[in-house]
Amino acid sequence: MAREKIIIVGGDAAGMSAASQARRRRPDLEIVVFERTPYTSYSN
């Protein structure tokens, strides 16, 4: 069975927040984030 995948466009605060929420709600998802710059938003 194929693993479900979510694709997020944008690695700014909103994109990383969406990825974080997706991980908390569905730990089994494969999460892919596309960002055009070499930097993403990160916070502890």
C-alpha cells in the first residue's frame, strides 16, 4: 500500500506551521516542503 504524502509549498513560518500540524495529526504521512530559497523558518 502506498504511503500518503502531503506537499507544502513555501518554507516560511506558515509553511513550517502547516508541516508541524500535519506531523502532529498524522505521524504516518510523508511530508515534503518546497522552498525556493536555501532558508526555512525554524523555531524551538
